[in-house]
Amino acid sequence: MRKKNGPQAIGKSRGGWSTKLHLVAAGACDVITWSLTPGQHGDAPEGRRLIEAMGGPQEAGEVALLMDSAYEGDATRELARQLGFVPVVPPNPKRCEPWELDKALYRRRNEVERMFRRLKAWRRVFTRYDMLDVMFAAFITVALIAEVLR
């Protein structure tokens, strides 16, 4: 969304005005890439954009890509396979042909959820005092760096 002084990535969703933070992480504190979108935007298109921007795995062998259930669509899983990842995401219970989920591997996704919780402990991230994306993104970067150094 383009506003008076620059883009703001604020959109109205069911819960009110909000901003979504999407990220790809290699572990509990290793963020590879991230982005901001307005609250009403879908998760899957932005997730595909981040996966494409990240590129394929640098390691030899199978590299698992643990994803939230919002990214369980066919297009996202196919993109992950094309880039050389093994998508690990639970299927929607209403799917006609669900796939097997490696539950032991999927449990590791909580590391990233804990990182989101640590980011939201920063009051300025939680309440989004900054009006412009560039300022909000800069503070998120500072918070991510501080979490890595902790």
C-alpha cells in the first residue's frame, strides 16, 4: 500500500489493521529471508516468493522445508520440490488425497514459532509504532540481530 510518505504494508483483516511478517529460517535464530505484507494478503503467494528468492539448497542430499499449514497448497509444495527441497507440511484434513507427514521432523517447526514469540516480546514489533515499512523493517532487523546475539 502506497501512502503519503512511503509504503506502509498495513491492511485490514478480520482482527483489524495489521501487518504480516513472513520469514524463512534455517533454525531457531538463523533467518534467511523475510518480508512484510498487509494483513489481508494471503500467506501462500508471499511464501512462494520467499522460497524462490532463497533459491535451492546449498547442501548435498535432501533438505527439508518445514512449512506452516497456510503453505500447504499444491503450487507451494511443487515449487519447493522443483528447487530441491522436501516439503514438510501437514495436509488439509479435507483433501481427497492427503500425503504422509513426517511428524518427528515437523515438530521442529516450533523453533521458528518460538522465534516469532521472542520477536513479539519486543514491544515496538508487537505494537508496530512505526508508520513506514522501512522503519518497521529496520527495527525488525535490529531485533533479529539482538536475538541471534543473545
